Amino acid sequence: TILKQKERAMRLFLCIITISLLSSMSFAQSTSVSDEIKAMILNDQKVANETNENLNNYSKAGALEFWSSGGLLNSVTNEVLVNRFDNLSLQAKHIEVISIAGGQAAVAMYYNEGSMKPQNAGSVDHYLTRITQVFVKEEGEWVIVAAHFSPVTGGSGTSQTSTDN
């Protein structure tokens, strides 16, 4: 009904105003958080491309992830072995970071494009994925506690489906 549509529109408007106010109040703090997270993402990707291994930068408690190969929620422990690749060439693009919880947590959203061949999995020649990652500060370091990867139309997600080799 029209009344319900107006109520939804008003709730959405209030949410947008609240987010705008909160983000403007913590702009200075979020700038350094944003810079730290962006630098971490770019450095981790540079190292991964050079070594054909993903770094293990998960929380001590592990992380929950939806992978771009589809399927169910994956629980990734901090003890998980480093992902190894026969070939890895990825580039992070359009990284946006939102600082939350007084700068003790952040959400990063970006695209990852390139190619990969995970060990014991199929080759992905046009990897093009949206990534959302949630970071928290743990012992002064940023670590991942949750992530969601989804393929962009025209691209592919990973061929990996499990943390088990």
C-alpha cells in the first residue's frame, strides 16, 4: 500500500541521514583507517602475486567467508594453510573503506581482477570478483573476521570450494 511505501521511504531516508552524520563526524579518523586498510590490501596482493601464496591475515578466532565459487558459508581458521597457486596475477581496484566502531573495525569493498591457477584446482583465466571484507584490530594489527566474494557478470570466481586440499 501507499502508506507502507511511505514508511519504507522514510526509514531509508533516516538511515541515509544517520550514516551521513556518522561518517562526517569520524572523517579524520576514518581517513587514516582507510589508508591503513588500503595499504594492507595492496601490499598483501603484491606479496601474493610475487610469491604465488596468499598471506594468512585472519583473526585468531578465524573468519567466516562466502567464496566466489558459490556454495555455502566457509569457516576459515587462523591455522589454515596458506593458499598456494601455480599462477597468481590479481589487481585490486576501486578500494573503498568504511571505518566503524571508533576506528577499531573497518569494512573494505573493492574489485579484484586478473587470473589464477590455485594448486589442485582449475585455472581461472578471467577472475573478476567483488570483495567485501570486515577487519578488526587485534594486538595492533588489522585482521580479517568476515568476507564475501562474488563474481562480477562477465568474470569468474575462484575454482576453490574447500579449505581441505
